[in-house]
Amino acid sequence: MDRLARRLVFAQAIDVATFCAFYLLIAQSAHTERNPLIAALFALGGFALVGLAKMGVVSVVAYRTTMFHTPSKKLIIAISTATASGIAGAGFNLASLVDSL
């Protein structure tokens, strides 16, 4: 796995870990989730399914990026955006966790 893919997996894993920690430590209802995709996954299998689905998608993307010897600029921008999204998501999850405690 190259550096770009490792950063993506790490950022999204931190996002999933803080999301799961929030729902484990704070007794929140699934009805408070505003993202309709996450709410649907939550309704189907709880927060564990959300984490598994997210890490599954990230693993597929990371694997696919290693197949290219030199990724295109569009792919680099897309993966960098997903990495930034994971970092921002982890920050918001952590802020929600700290605010609730």
C-alpha cells in the first residue's frame, strides 16, 4: 500500500473509531443522525454496520489505488478529499464526545 492509501485508511479508521466511541460512551439515539446514508446503515445494523461498511469501502479504494503505478491527478484529489473528510469527521466526532461529557 502506498503512502496515499495508508493516509486514507488511517484517517477513515480514526473517524470510525471516534464515531463508535461516541455511540458507545454517550447514550444517543440513531434518530439523531442527520446523514441519510449513515442513518439507513444504522437502522439496518447499528453503529457496527456503519463502521464495517465505511472501512470496507475504504479498503476497496485503498486496494484499487495500489493497482495503478502512477495515479491520475483526479484520483489523487479524490483520495486527498476523502482523507480530509476523515480527519474532519474525527474532529467533529471528538468535539461531540467532549461536549457531551
